[in-house]
Amino acid sequence: MTKFQFYLDKTTSMMWVRPTVLSIAAIAWVGMSFFADNLPLEFWKVNISKETLVNLFAILASTMLTVATFSVSAVAAAFGSVATSASPRATKIVMSDGSVQSTLAAFLAAFIYAVVSITALSALDFGAPGRFMLFVGFVLLVGWVLMSFLRWVDRVSRLGKLGDTLEHISEGAHIAFSDPDTVRFLGGRSRHDSTPPTDGALLYSDRFGYIEHLDMKGLQALAESMDGEIWFDIRPGILMIKNAPIGVIKSDKKPDDDQIAKLLKCIITNNDRNYKTDPRFAMILFAEVADRALSPAVNDPGTAISVLLFQLELFDLWVENDRKHANDVPKFDRIYIPKISAEDLVFDAFTPIARDGAAMIEVSIRLQKTLRALMNMNHEELQKAAAAYRETALELSTAAMTAESQRKTLEYLARKPL
């Protein structure tokens, strides 16, 4: 993914984009209707009066204003519910829901079309072709609004609910874990397959922030222009610290300030992590939802158990992509990227659950079974990480549980051979 594609994807997922684009399209249709008066009148079989159109558009405008206001209020309340019941960081995923954006776009575009049409009819002299064009737009928008409203009745009943939020997090996480470049080396080489050069020029960070994206195409082009290689210590999700070393540049000619500046511009940072480019963050989101469910105020171990199943599916997808693409030829052979550690991924996924669910036998048992499932996956590094964390989870649960019988049951499960 290039820098342009990354910014385009990030922009199109924002709530305001679809309503804005469709509202502009509605206004453009009004403009086209005015210029349609230049077409021969014989092509138009229907002659709709100006008064009829004004009345129709007045009804549409007043109706859509009410519906749009109600819908925006419902969406705002749902987003607040997501932040309260799941995690504040999950709100962005729910806000990128295409069906919600399309529905809001339909309501707002219909309202704007009606208002602009009334204004245009009052200020300009539309002929029969222009009025017919406006009527066609009215019919199309009303049909679209009716279909959107029927979908909205079902969607708004689920929007903001915990189960719906988990599904959205899962869909977002699958985007990251299904991309072999994202889960491996971003299309570059593995930094761990060979030793980084000791005589290269150190590359230092120029700002604070979480890395959202590395423009690998741009970095490859810069490395080729320097006839060198770049060994990074960073990848999406890593926190960059200003003036801290983030990599090594190996080149016969020392890179100048302009080249260093261009390299740093290929690193896109933000105050938040991006779930589409950072698989670890997707696991953290699930862990945060489970952690909130296990709090004394909520006391919902069932949600934590459900989260473990979602996480297990993601681990399986990660193993599948990691093994399937292990022998892929790097697209950016001059860029070296560190891998995602299985130990880090396991830690991110299970630490809150192991800590805050330690006293709950049902959660502890399901966590041990989940770790056992990871140990059965055909991935050596993940097997070792899961085996090590099984002991950590057992230690936490043993210290938190008061019933000796529960401790024995859990210890038997944790010690049970594969």
C-alpha cells in the first residue's frame, strides 16, 4: 500500500465523506437540470408544474430534516455506548461502518437536494426539461431513502450493542491478519534473517507518535537512489520516540540531510494506532473489551470467554498467512523490517484476561484451553510463547482463587500433556 492509498483509505472511512460526496452529487444534479433546458422539448413527455415540485420538495425537506436529526442522534448515542461498554478505541471501527455512512448519506443528500431545488426553482426560470429532471431526481432519491430507511430500522436496533461491536472489531482485525504483508514484513525482508550492519549510518526519529504506516514503495525508491539498504527497528504500531535510533542505513555514500528528511516522511505517525496496519492493536482491542467485561462493575465473564474465541480465530489466521507466505519473494528487497513476535502477540491478547479473570474459574479454564489450542498449531514460535504463558496464567489464577478444588482442576488442565 502506497502513502496515497493509505491516506485515501483512511479518508474514505471517515463519517463525513459519503454524505459530503453524495450531497455534492445532489447539488450537481440540480445544476444539470437547469442546463437541460437547452435540449429539444420533444424529448420530454411530462410537463410538471413549478408549484407541484415546490410542494414535493418542501415535504421532502421537512421530513428528511427530522429523520436526519434523529439518525445522527441515534448514531452519536451508539458511539457513546461503544466507548462505555467496549472500548473508546473501538469507536473508530464502528464509525467506519459502511451501512451507517450510506444511510446517513441518503438522508442528508435528500434533504440538501430538496432545499437546493426549492431555492433554484425560486431564483431561476426552469423550463419543462429542467423541471422533469428535478422530478426524476426526486423519484430516485425517495426510492433510495425508503430502501435506506428499511435497512436503518434493523441496523439502528443493533448499533452500539456489545455483540455488534465485537463483530466490527473482528471484521477490522481480519483486514490486518488477512494481509500477508501486514502480518509479516510489509513486503520487505526479514530483519532477523541476517545481522544488521555495524558500520552503517544510524537513522534517528524526528518526532513522537505511533507508527500507522510505512511507505515501502517510497523507501525502496530512496534506498535504490542511495544504492544502499535500510534496516529498520520499527514497524506499524511501534511508538516512535524523538531522537531515538529507529534503523540503520547501509550505503557506500553517507546519506545527506535531504535524503534523511525524505526517509522520515515515508513514516506516517499519529497519536493512535491503526487496526488495519497493526495486528497487535487488533488483539489489544479485543483484550480491552474483555477486560472491561471482567471489571467488578460489569462482571460479565461470558463476554471475556467470547473474546477468547475471536482471538483464537485471529491466531489461526496469523499462523496460516505466516506459513503460507514464508517463501515469498520480497517486493522491496532493500528494506528490512522486524517481525511480529509471537510472544508479544500472546502477551497483548491475554494479559488483561489472565490478570482480571484470574479469580473466575470459568474464564481461567477457557484461557487454558485457548492456550492449549495455540500449542497445537503448527507454529514453533507460537507454541513456545503459548506454553510459557500457560504457566503465567496458572500462577495468576492459583494466587487469586480461594477454593483448593478449583486450583487443582486448573493445575491439572495446565499440566495436562498435549
